[in-house]
Amino acid sequence: MPRGKACTMIDLLVDDLLVRALREDLGRTGDITTDGIVPADAAGRARAVARAAGVISGLEAFARTFALVDPRIATTLHLADGARVERGTAIADVTGPLRGILTGERTALNFLCHLSGVATATRRMVDLTAGTGATIIDTRKTTPGMRALEKAAVRHGGGMNHRFGLDDAILIKDNHIAVAGGIRAVLTRARAVAGHLVKIEIEVDSLEQLDEALDARADIILLDNFSLDQTRAAVERTAGRALLESSGGIDETTVAAVAATGVDLISSGAITHSARVLDVGLDIDEA
Amino acid sequence: MPRGKACTMIDLLVDDLLVRALREDLGRTGDITTDGIVPADAAGRARAVARAAGVISGLEAFARTFALVDPRIATTLHLADGARVERGTAIADVTGPLRGILTGERTALNFLCHLSGVATATRRMVDLTAGTGATIIDTRKTTPGMRALEKAAVRHGGGMNHRFGLDDAILIKDNHIAVAGGIRAVLTRARAVAGHLVKIEIEVDSLEQLDEALDARADIILLDNFSLDQTRAAVERTAGRALLESSGGIDETTVAAVAATGVDLISSGAITHSARVLDVGLDIDEA
Amino acid sequence: MPRGKACTMIDLLVDDLLVRALREDLGRTGDITTDGIVPADAAGRARAVARAAGVISGLEAFARTFALVDPRIATTLHLADGARVERGTAIADVTGPLRGILTGERTALNFLCHLSGVATATRRMVDLTAGTGATIIDTRKTTPGMRALEKAAVRHGGGMNHRFGLDDAILIKDNHIAVAGGIRAVLTRARAVAGHLVKIEIEVDSLEQLDEALDARADIILLDNFSLDQTRAAVERTAGRALLESSGGIDETTVAAVAATGVDLISSGAITHSARVLDVGLDIDEA
Amino acid sequence: MPRGKACTMIDLLVDDLLVRALREDLGRTGDITTDGIVPADAAGRARAVARAAGVISGLEAFARTFALVDPRIATTLHLADGARVERGTAIADVTGPLRGILTGERTALNFLCHLSGVATATRRMVDLTAGTGATIIDTRKTTPGMRALEKAAVRHGGGMNHRFGLDDAILIKDNHIAVAGGIRAVLTRARAVAGHLVKIEIEVDSLEQLDEALDARADIILLDNFSLDQTRAAVERTAGRALLESSGGIDETTVAAVAATGVDLISSGAITHSARVLDVGLDIDEA
Amino acid sequence: MPRGKACTMIDLLVDDLLVRALREDLGRTGDITTDGIVPADAAGRARAVARAAGVISGLEAFARTFALVDPRIATTLHLADGARVERGTAIADVTGPLRGILTGERTALNFLCHLSGVATATRRMVDLTAGTGATIIDTRKTTPGMRALEKAAVRHGGGMNHRFGLDDAILIKDNHIAVAGGIRAVLTRARAVAGHLVKIEIEVDSLEQLDEALDARADIILLDNFSLDQTRAAVERTAGRALLESSGGIDETTVAAVAATGVDLISSGAITHSARVLDVGLDIDEA
Amino acid sequence: MPRGKACTMIDLLVDDLLVRALREDLGRTGDITTDGIVPADAAGRARAVARAAGVISGLEAFARTFALVDPRIATTLHLADGARVERGTAIADVTGPLRGILTGERTALNFLCHLSGVATATRRMVDLTAGTGATIIDTRKTTPGMRALEKAAVRHGGGMNHRFGLDDAILIKDNHIAVAGGIRAVLTRARAVAGHLVKIEIEVDSLEQLDEALDARADIILLDNFSLDQTRAAVERTAGRALLESSGGIDETTVAAVAATGVDLISSGAITHSARVLDVGLDIDEA
């Protein structure tokens, strides 16, 4: 948000990351090329244009980056996060001092391209499962420092979010089960410590474990690397008594079949950790 | 670096990013699953194992993350950043309180997998150009907040680094040339403001511009989206008077041919902004 | 946690508050009285002793404060957070350089007395409702900066935690209902945006609203300033279909009667925002 | 202070605490209830109203909190810090985007209610000693992180401030006296290290120690847990040669009698560490 | 930069130092003298006037400091960084609330006087070498925390900058040569690790070492404590094959003679670490 | 303080400045010369040696800087802050990894040389006034960011400290007097707002003003640019009723005469803002 103008919550929640990103680009003295060549009073205008088809995310970070470089730079958005673009679609116009536009360009685009890449990868998974009851969700396999922004990008791509971290839901994995001495014991223990707002999910690797988890009344059950046949059997046995999440190396070639089994949730690490950027360029002119 | 033990510079330069990453995972109360289920005095041991072939980077961040979670956790490295691994190669052992190992696991792996992905992508480009005189270099198209670590990963993959930011070299682009009124004028201006330690690079988009840049004695010339024929002509005309950098959408299918033209440098944004993670898992046992 | 020793998560999650508290006491030059009078090599020992009956909370902050002042100071705990103490009970021993003990005394006690006050106030409410099915929970009416520590103190006092903040559960209040156009509408809207891990609570101020909320399948229903009769009626109508939370000015004189109605949860702001400190003193000697 | 508008010093001195308080409420994603239900363009107006009689403090923090959430929110104050209010008195109006008002409400009130509680508790002590020469002062027993704000609240309640910390005055306690070998020795030592701007106070626990302290020309003498008779004797012996401070468990039932003895200063920890909040509510409407 | 107005990069790069400087002056409660005596609504105007001849640097920090104290304070600059002033020259006018002007005065002047002192000292060295080919450059002997601002002041004084730090150029000293086993070996090693943008400088202490360094093709050679005769010989032998830097205790009495030898660069630590302040006063009136 | 070892308060109070200083030297990648040339396992030893006579200050910052670079580096001090040294005096030995010693050298020396320069300049003033009753004190004209360290250096040089900032004493200047309407009025106003621990100083520029200030019972009176005759008259008239401080351009040529007048305090800005560094070098060897 440009200072002195309306903002969203981005200042309080991610400004420190924007500033960190700018500082790693500005170094000690800022843009020595631009400051040495472009007059301080030169005005510029620039248009962010998609160079490939995809889904946009990161517009606030994009605009806020320029405002941090120079609060006189104004960004006009032509669409909102979550919008689909084609190659050539105009995304935003940026006007103000040319120096600031050139200086902020790379950092602003690094956010926009990365986050739009996440939204685009998510969208493909969502589209591939359209018409099923399955929801595409993310994981904690995010890029360090970028979790809140990447999880927003997943929503912009049509997905939903899994846990934000280790503190906002209980997710019991194999090591926890082993320590506690079995599924029933671990769920009893978890129930005792969980507040009334906390849901409990448990990871199982066989139909036998699934049955135990259902008996012990887990809220959500993660089917770890289940085959399609196992997944179908799990859906049948569960019969709505818990939410079922399929997880484990599911990609664009397999996601439709998994969704067709009737699971409720399909989680994917790749949509955050391995998404290719969406190519967006900035066409800059002197004003 | 575990507190109280020897460290490298990682504390001063990237600890704030590690802490930010841990905080986004720990949230307000830390790992409620593990703290509710695993006894405080349980000991654990874990082994980080490659689940695919690639090149490792990020070992310091990996070890440091566990040490920040609990300084009693010790990490023993079985290889160094830059090492090639196969599926199944043991990378590091982690021992100490089981709670801390489980709590730090995801954040530590997020660093290691992402950075090893960058090193691996770089290594493929480097291997494809082996035997030529071309050096693979990175760009400023890095993940926000991760630049120093990603640029180290590029070196671990056998590449070299381009500018770290806007302040440590002059790189003149089309907008700068337009503002200054041509290549000769912009180079004269740049020379006047550059300190004795600063090198000057200029981007050209034709052989005519190349000639101008050579006449004006640029140190390095970036050939923007040149065809292979144009690149070969550029190498011939330049005859060693400046370093030549090929840039613009070069990927694993084209990099060998570009290198064969005789250019000095080939830059790639994709090795940092679109590298897939290298899959590394952590096999954890109670000690 | 003393540096170089085992720690809990307190370093990562609340060290910045401990440091802020120390800095506001140390000012620019630290303890000028002690530094001017006590020799640098004088050793001291101190014992923290309860001067009233209550429940202890804040031992980690207490010990960590001294360690931040001087890592050579060792703190030995004689009991754990949550322990009941009588007037005269020894809580912890602190040994090390006398200067550091005198310098850290006030800040360490400010944490311990405040948090033990919260635990003690909670414990009284919990004891008054013993034998009922009601759980005492806190609110977001906490002292600015101290939320995580105060919520831990509530747990040490035998209570459970409500929301940690605005992001970890949906709690629909009268303004939200008005904006959305009624209870059914607001719950439908909330369900659409809530992730699969998020529970939904709604505040009602009449039995009619309660019925609507039950029909729309809220997870938890907050009975805002209900009389005892209304509360009993609410419990009866609900019949376990949702959790019921009583809220609104409930204090030590009324809590038992509220609990006896059969509600599941009773929330109290006073246990965090208006708890008197538990008086704890530090008896210090030269060693 | 709303950005872009006039501010007091609050930005530089306490903004980090306001931001910390907001962050602990906003968590990772902010107010999910409000953002999911209230349209982004809905306008709101709210009035802060006292729900009990007392003295107001914390208006700057109250207004600044909303401005940090959304700089478009304007706060109009109907009275100033230090004003007395009755149940029902309008304190301030808040107008702007409804989302931001709902999101900032709790944090803004947490500051206002806590600090007004401190001012109110102070005022009661001040009123009880009206007509005497005694001044009510605070201690260093403040809530961690809140010292500057609580000390301002004490002034708003009609009291004065004791030391802000360990560095801005010398206050010699029993341990210091013991180390130095007596009152005369400790005061000589203190005088030697004190700058020309620093006053020296010493704590005594008997009339004999008082005499020694007077002979050694302490600026201020703290009478630690003196009875009323002892205090009267102390005032008589001192005869204006030093300021006398009564300290130790003085509360609303005893403060008038202590003040009547003729002491200059009466310090109270309870006005900061154990004050009940002043109940203030925010009545919110759509605009 | 006043918030809400145009800024340069100073916010992102040095605001934390300005804030630190203000905080060390404001302490816990700000300017108690001014706040106690000057009405909040009093307006003031002030003029910064040179009290000695010199060169100005630090105007951005000067103006920004007042804006941080109170964004309503406006600063009008009568000249730019790098301008020469005489005793009595008006530098800037400051208008706004009188309280803020009085409060910010000392900190703003501390920046302006210190940095103008550096610029003035540099200018004297530059003037003394006018007409030669030598450029005056700084060193890393800067005041902790002030490097970026002091290096800007050197440029304002007509000098150029040497390395900004340990990471932006290779400068090989005697210890490095010894470890590597000689000049040729160390330069070979340095060349292997240096990126294509990094220049390599080496320090030599004899003409023999100079010859070796020239043979091994160093970019820049630092002549450490060479006599004038040695320096002349070095210039002759080098014949333009590398840049030559004279270093070591060169001051205003010797710099002209050194410059006359024909060296390219003369570095001085004293211009940053031992420059006397330029006296600038602030004449303040009520408006 | 090396982590894991005993520390003074330096960690809490000035570590952020040490880290800032190191970061401005280390930049993004640290010491590329040393890391490229010196083996990671090379050990080194270094001795800090005075290269001129003076007084030492800054030893803690010196040692702590190395410890921050690499906690394995140990610093042994041969003398204490405040010690006088001659050219050639050994000050401290530094042993540990050679890389860290070379990397930390410049930053550690920048602190030590600057602060020892301040101590040395102070000492000269103190020695010139030996045998008089005058105390040399500093001002608020300090280097931004360095105030606490520079004020400690003044003490190490035998001086005492004036105000640390705007909040710890009242110092009334001409603008305050004008606003309040005269000396009597301003002192009455100041007395009303000052706490019982705060001393009041007032600046006067004539003997008439001095008389007014004495009548109004100021604690300390600053004689602004008084001549020697005026100063003597001021001492006579005051006759011990207040402390007198001489201020205004007093330097080494005039300080003895000023002291001989009988004033209590002589303040000097030059000892902090214009002190030349004390030259200290680090002789480094491989171990």
C-alpha cells in the first residue's frame, strides 16, 4: 500500500519480507546504474503484461514494493488476484518517477511471477478435478519466508489451505503413533490436550490403520501413498464419518483419478515448492 | 551453527531468515502435536536421505535450523555443499531431543530441498556446457528473501554469480540507453560515475549496438535474445575485446548450442526462479 | 534458557518480549546502583519464595531473564509451572554473579508475579467448577504483548484456551450477523470460506437465535449474557448438537451456578486482564 | 497517529509494542471472520463508551492501533488522557472501513482498558490523600513491555513517576548496604560514581538507619514497611533535610493515614501491577 | 523524507540508523524540558546556518530526522549536498510545531555536522590535488554504523569510494600473500574464485612485489607506505598496466606531492575517521 | 562477549550496533578475499598494539566483534578500559581461526580506535584541569548511534557524563525561556512537571540572568559563552548555591584558565564529535 493511502493488512503481515527483498537488491547504495543515468525528475509509466497464460497472485506485494521504493509511484490494477490471464493480458499500470520504477521492477516482478506461478499450478490441479467433490489443498512444503503469500496464492488458484503451521491443528504422523503406542492411544492423548477449537488429523498407511482411526473418531484422516484401489476402499469404509485426504506424490497426471475415488481433500506440495514462475514482463516508457 | 559451537557467517547474514521461517511454522505455540504426544525427554535420531539424484546445497541452513529449535540437537554432515548424490545417499545425521527434531524437520527440509533444487538445476546446465569456455551464471530473478542462499546454491552447482544487486555493478538496459540518448552517451555517463572497482555491462539487441558498445569499451556486453547465428557473429566481431553474455530464455535444450558459439557467459533465470526441489526425506527414529 | 544450555521454544517465541522488558528497565547504562557498589566478582545466591498462596506460571521467563542478563547465572527450579504454592514455598534458586542477580531481579519477578497471578485467578475459577462438565477458558482480552504467556498461564491454572487470535477460528458476532442478514446467511457464508480445519462459533443473544444457529449447524455457540434460566434452557434445547459457551461478566461469585447449568465452556476476561499479581519475593544473599 | 497526519512521539517510542500486540491478534492471516463476511467497501462508525466510572489513559495507543490496521480509519477524541468519565460517557468516535474497525477493536480496547485501569487506580489513591503534602508515585513493578505507557497512565491519574529504570537514579537497597559495609560507606561510594544530575535514594528499615542516612546526606530516603508511628517519628527527625518515601503494601485502606504523617512520597506497586481494567466498550454500526 | 511525501532511498537504507539515533536521545519519555514548557500548538521556524566554511553533506538525514520526530515539520533546502558554504551561509529552513523542532534539533545537527565534516575534509584533499590525475578515495576506516552515509559524504566532497565492504572487491593484503605462498600464487587463486564482475587489488610493499603483481596482472595495486621516490618509480614501471593506489598516513601536508608522482588513487582513512565536525547551528524562533 | 561465556551488559545494550557495523562490512557474502585464499582450518594469532600514546576505551566492543564473527575466537585483554598506553603497548591478544580474525579486524579496530580517541581527548582535558575543582563533562553532540559507547569512553578518559538524552534531566535553553516568559516563570513551570528525581539546569547568557536563576533555585546553571571575567564573577555571586557549568567552544588552549575560575563543570562537545582516532594496529600471524 502506498503510504498515506488505503492499505490492506499487507503492511503489518508481510512488509518485513518486502523490505528484506528490496534490501537484498538495493544493497548499500541502491540502483547505481539508474541513479547515474536517469534524471531525478524523469517521469515514467510502465505496464505489467502477462507473457504466458495463467492465474495472477501477488498484486498487493507488487504494488507495495513500488510504494516502498518511492511513495509517489501509483499502481493501477486492471484485474484482481485470482484472475486468469492470457499471453498479452495487461495486469497493472505503474506511473511515477522513472528512477523508482526501474529500481523496483525486479523485486516487484519476483513476487508477482513467483506467486502467480503458485496460483497457476494450483489452478491446473483444481481444473483437473472439476466436477468431483475433491478440494485441492496445500502443505507446509513452502518456500521459507513466503508461506502466508504462497498460501494466499493457493486460494487465488482455487485451492484451499491445509495447516498454516505446527500450532493451528493437530496432525499425527507415524513417529507420533509409534511413540504413543498405537492409533487409539495417540488419539486419546491428542484429544486430551486439544482445545475445543482444534481439529485432529491422523496419517494412516493401511486400511487397518484407517479402521482404527475411524473407531477413535479422528476428524480427518490422511491416506499416505494409498493406491487408487486402497483409496476407493477407504472412501467406502469411511462413509462420511471423517474427512479423507489423499497425499503423496500426486501430480497433474494422476490427480483426476484420485479425485474420482471420492476423497474429500487432495494435498500437493509441488504447487508451492516446485511451481514454475508465471512469466510477467514490465514494459517501461518515459512518460 | 549450534550456539556455543563454531559457526560460519550464517548467523550474521541469514539467521533472520531462518528465524522468520521457523516462526511462520511455529506460530504462537509451536508444535502442538509433538508437544502433546512426545515426552520431553525422548531422544531421537534422524537421517536425511536423498530421494532423487542431484546436487546438495543448504547444509548450513539445514543444521542451523535444528540448532535454533533446540541447541542440544547435533547435526553431522556426511558430505559438503556441492556434492552429487544419488537416490538413497545419506546426507546428514541429526541427533538430540526427539521433540526438536520433529519440530524442526519441515523447515530444515524446506531450505535443503529448495536450495538443492537450485544447485541441481545449475549443475545440469553446467554439465551440458562442459568442454566449452562458457560459464553458467545466475540473474536477479531469485525468490524474495533467498537471494544470498540461492546464489550460493548456484556456486554449489558449478555456476558463477552475476550481480548480487543493483549496487555492485552497472548493467545498462534499453531504458537507460533511451534516456541517455544512445550507447556511446550512456557509456560515457556511466564511466563518469563508476568507481574504480565497478565494472560496466551493457545490454544490446543487435550487432550494430554491439559494435557501438565495443567502440565505447564496455567491460561486458549482454546479447539479449540473439539467435545462434547472431551470437556467433558477435563472438567473431568482439574478438576478446569484451566479455559476452548470452541471455534470454536459454534452457536445457538450447544451452549446449549457445555455449558452442564461444560466448563467455550464459545467464539463466530459471535455475533460481523455477527449479524443482530436490526431494530429500528425513527418516526419524526414537534413539 | 541460558545460552549454551538446553532451551524450550521460549527463545524463538518470546525472547523479543523479554529483551524489550529488560531494555525498558536497563535503559541506557544498566543498573548504576549495583554497578557502582557491588564488586564485579561478587557471587550471590537468591531464593524465590511465594509470599501468598497460589499457582505458579512463568518459570521459563523468570529463568531466561536472568540468563539474558548474565549467562553465568543458573536457575534451579523447585517446582513446575502449574504447581500450587503456599506462603513460604520455595520456588527456585538463582546463583551466579551478584550484580546480575540484582539487576535482573525486578524484571524476572515482574514476569513471574504477573503470570502466576493469571494462573491463580484461573485456578480459583476451575476449582469453583470442579465436578461439573464445564471448562474454564480465556478470551482475547489479554495484556498487549503478553498473550502467548498469559494463555500458557491459563493452562497452568487448569483452564483451556479459546482463540489465540483473529485467524485461528471463526467467531461470528452481532455485527457480522447484521451485515450478512441473519444467522443462517452468516453461517452459510462462513462455511464457504472456512478451511477444513477451522471451527465456526457464533454468538447469540436469545433462545430464538440459538435455534437458528443449531439448525445451521454451528460447531460452538456463545451464549452472550444469558441468565441462568436461559442458559439451562439452552443446554436442554441443544442436547449435545453443539458446544455451548457461557460468556459475559461471569466472576467467582457466579461461576459455580453457571457451570451447574451444564454448559461446556465458560469464558472469562478477568482471569487475564484483571488478575492481581501473586506476590513472590527474592531473598538474596552474597554467596 | 494515522500515517500522513500529525503524530506525537508515540510512533518512535511505542509503535513496536502496538505492532507486536496487533500481530499477536492478527496471526498469519488476519481477521478471517470479518474478511469472510464483511464486504471490503462497507463503512462503519463506532463509539467508545465507558461502562464504569474512572479515569482515561491510552487514547493515543487506542487511535494509533486503528491507524496501523487501516490508515483510512479516523479517530475523534471527545476528551483527553486524564479525564474522569462516568458510566456512559462517550470517549471517542472511530470512523472508516468497517473491516478495519472490527479487526482493530480488541487490540485498541486492550490498551485503553488496561491503561485506564492504571489511571483509575492511581486516581483513587491520589483522591484519598488530597489535602496532604504526599505525592502518589509508582514503582518498577510494571507489566513487562508496558512501562512507559503505564507510567504515563500514573501521571494521567494524578500521580508522579519514580525511577523509569535502573539507570536514571541511584536507589540503594539492603543488599547494596550489606555489600558496602553500612549506610555511610554505601552513600560515600554512591556519591563518587553518581553524575551531577543523578539523585541518590536509600532504603532504610529503622530510625537508626534513617539517622545515618540523614547524616550522610541522602537526597531521598525510602522508609521500608515503617509503622505509622515510626513514620511520624521519621518525619519529625528528618525535618525537611531529605525527601521521605513510604513504601510497602500501602493500599486504599491505609494510604490516607500514611499521607497524614507528613511523608513526601507514597509509592504503590499495585496501581500498576494489579489494577483492574476500566471497562470500555465499542458500539459499532455500519455507516 | 517526510512520510506521505516524496522520498529518496534513505528510508529503506538508513532509517534504522536515524531511528536508533533519535531513540538514544529521546530515551523513554522524549524531551521532558520542551514538553513541559512549550505549548503543543506553538509553531516554530528555524534556519540552519553554517558557522564555518566547508562542504555540506547529510541534508537528507537532517530533514528526515525532523520528519521522523513529527511529520508535520517541513524542511526547505537552500542548497544541495556537495555545496560549499561560508560562515553565515543559510543551509535550510525548518518549519512546523516548535516542540518537534526543539526535540529533533540535536540529532539532526549531529548528522549534518558530522557528515559535513567528512565532506569538508575530503574537499581539502581534493583541492590540494587539483590538476593532477589522482583521485582521492576513502577506506573502510569509517565510524561504525555510518559507512553508507560517510561514503556519500566523501563523494559530496569530491572524492570517490573504495570498497564498501569485504564482499564487493578482492583486496589482497600481506597476510593473504603469506598464506598463499607469494604474489603469483595468491593472484592465481583469487582469479579462480572471483566472479566476472569483481576486480582484484593487491597490496605491495616493495618494487619487487610490484613487478610480480604486474606480471600476474592485478587490476589495481596498492603501494603501502611507499616513499615519494618509490612511488615515482612504481608509476614509471607500471606504465598504465594497472591502477596504482598510494596509501599510508597521507595527510594534507603530503598529499600534493604524492599526487604529483602520477599515481591514480590516493586513499585516506583520516577523512572519515578523524574529520572534525563542520559547525552548523540552528537559529530557532517562535513562528 | 563470546556466546556461552560470561558477558557484561554489552549484549543487551549495544549488540545491535555491533551487528549493524559488521553487516555494513560483510555485505552480502562476507570476506571474499579471505574466504577465497585462507583455508578454513588455518589458525591465527593477533596482537592489538597502540601506535600512539593515549587512553584505551572500547575493549568490550573489540572483543565482542570478533566473537560475533566466530565464537571460537578468544580475546585476552592486557589492560582495562581507561588504561593509558604508549606507542608500542600491547593491548590485547586475539586467537582463533585466521579467517575470522582477518574478517573481524577492521570492524573491531574501528570501534577501538574511535572510542580510544574519545577517551584520549577527554583525558587531555582532564589532565589540563588537574588540581582544580572542575569536572570535565560531555554533551549530546555525539556520533549518531554511538552515544552510550562514547559516554563510556568519556568516563574512561576521566570525565563525567552530562545528560544521556532529552528525558533524564531538564535543561532549559533560550528558546524555552522565551516561550515561558522569563527565567522565573520557566523555572516555576519546570519545577511543576519535574519528578522528584529530576534535576533542573538552566542556560544563562548574562550575570543578570544568573541572579534570576539563583533566586529561582535552579540546581545547575550553564554559563553560555561567558568570558573568564564573567565566569569568575558568576562563581563569586553563586557562592555554592548551585552548580555552575561553563560551556561554549572551550578547547585545550583555554580549559585550564576556565577551570581556574572555580566553576564546577566544564562541558566539551569536541571530545566526542571531533576527537581524532587513537591509532591501534593489529599484528596478525598464522598460528
